[in-house]
Amino acid sequence: MAAVEVPRSEQAFLEYVQAGGQVETTDWLPDDYRAKLVKFIEMHGNSELMGVLPEREWILRAPTLQRKLALTAKVQDEVGHAQLIYRVVEDLGKPRARCLDDLISGTSKFHNVFHYPTKTWGDVGVIAWLVDAAAIISQKALLKCSYAPYARIMKKICWEESFHILHGRDVILAMVTGTPEQFGLVQEALDRWWGPLMQFHGNPIPADDDPMFRWRIKSQGNEEARQQFLDGYVPQILELGLTVPDPKLRKRDDGVWEYTEPDWDELKSVVTGHGPRTAERLAFRRRFIEQEQWVRDALLVA
Amino acid sequence: MIWEIFRQDRKGQPFEHAGSVEAPDAEFAEAWAREQYGRRGESVALWLAPREAIHAVTEWSDEFDLKYRRVDGYSIKARLKEARERASAESG
């Protein structure tokens, strides 16, 4: 059979990806598509790299050796994801060193949820369970990404995330079946994280107006992802006796979840570098990138 | 130097492209690939190939109309129908 030709005009390319077509690094890519891919995938890489910091802070304070080991494994997984993801960005034309420069200078972004403090062990549980749950919904939708090299590494990433989410659930279950103080820590953490969790999938712009969806970089719209999150996880939260801190939250008869409008100004302010821990975490990352320069110099001289 | 990584899920299964790593030599690439694709025992084997050593083929032409080599080169539906009708008319 003749080869599938990737169209060489922007309009035909758009139709090709919208019909489910996938492309490789070596194919002709429209400039706008390439630019959007770099922006999207780079932010994902940044988020993996910054996402380890809230949990890293708890490795030494984790309650048991088993928990310390599990957190360490998660941190290794996520840094590994960042490495794979930055490789994909490099093949699209932006070197990893420049991605890291843009990250620590605040030019590029990372996900809102990694700009907040992890106050107690309850926060660690809520992050590991619900933040990862929200993330895996976005990530599963990337398995069908029109850019095939990205879709392929997502297989490994999603597979490892399923371990993370179970680890988070296990932490939460240990606490909700523990003392009233432990249960209280989970509820307080849920109260703190609910806002950022509801903002996580972004504002509900129609999917067809979202350039990332139009190019089929992601395969679902923001609101669709949030509805999926609510549908999957609100019942799991409630069955543990926890309360979701939103009096307006309810599932309508037609299956759609209603909720209090998330604070989009907060989302915008946080992701543009004004979150409660943004500066501190970027400074930490900067210090390590500088401190470890000799490792890269020594290993990559060849 | 970029190394393409192919991994095998189970003995006997095909090797599938899984991603790439940057490493100056095979030894370092192996260390990387083992961490990325083997630390949970998820692969039974890996192939590491320098990207420039891969000879890729993506252009195909069919000037000679090679349909006769494929199942879609044979459309038997109409003729089968005709043959069945003829057979039933003769026996009836």
C-alpha cells in the first residue's frame, strides 16, 4: 500500500490531524503546530520537574520507611518523565538547556498545583491522590496526541502514574482510618487543595476554540476533563466521609456536574509566577542546575 | 548523541519504539535506558540504536499497480453472486 502522505499545507494538515492522523519528527509540520507543540510539551516537562519539589520536601518527614521509599520512587519517576519529555521538545528544535533556562527565569510555565506549599502529611496524600488523578485524566488524553513521539512516551508515563495514584490513595486510606487528628489533616488538606484542583484543567473555553485541541495535541477540552475528574473522584471522596468544600457541587440529572466558578484570576496569577511557593521553588531548581553543571560537563563531553 | 530505545514486553513479542535518550556512548545509554524502561521489570529486553544508524524508509510508490499481491486486489462479491444465481437457476 502507498505511504500515508502527511499533507504539506496548513489547512490540509489540520484536517489530517483532526481525522485522527499522527505525525513524526521527520514529517513536515506547520510552524504554528510546532510552536504550540513546544509550548505544550515543554510546560508538561516543567511540571514534572517542578512537581517533585512539593513531595521531595516530605521525604525526610514521611512517617515510615516504606513511605519514604515510595516518595523517593515517585520523585525518580517524575524526573525521569521530565527527561523523556524534554527529549521530545529537543527533537522539535528547542534544546533542553534552553527549556531549563526559561523555566528558572520564569519565562515558561508549569502547572498551578506545583506553586503551593505542602503544609502537612495530609497535603502529601491529597496531592498524591487527587492532583495525580487530575493529571492522569489530562495525560490519558495525550495517548492519542497527533504528535506520535509524544504519544509513545505517554504510554510509559501513564503506566507509572497509575502506581502513583494508588500510593496516594493508600496514604489517604491510612489517615482516614486512623485517629480523628489524622482524619482532620486530610479534610483540612482537601479544603486547601479543592480550589487549585478545580482550576487545574483550565477555563472552560469551547474545545474548538482551544488551539491545543484544534491541532489534536490534546484530545479533549478543558471542561470535559474537569467533568471526568468530578465524575470519577467526588464519589470516592464522599465515600470516605470527607466533605467537598463547595456547597454548590452537585450532579444534575443529565449527568453534568455543577460547581462554584473556580477562581480564574488566582489561576492566572499563580501560573504567571505569583504563587505562594513559586519564587522559592524556582530558586531551589536554579541552585541545583548550577550546582550540578559539573555532572553534565563530565558526562556529556564526548 | 541520541539513542533510540526499543523495548520488548514479553519474550516473543515485537520490540516497540519507546523513546530516546541522549548519551555519549553505549555504556551510558544502557544505564539511562535501564533506569527509564527497566527499573520495575517492565521490559524483558531493550534495543538501543544510535539514531543516525537507523535507515528509515518512508517513501513508497506503486507505479506497477501491485494490487494483485494483496487481498484488496480481488473483488469477488459480484461474481460470486452471479455464480450462485447461475448455479441455483440450473438446479431449479
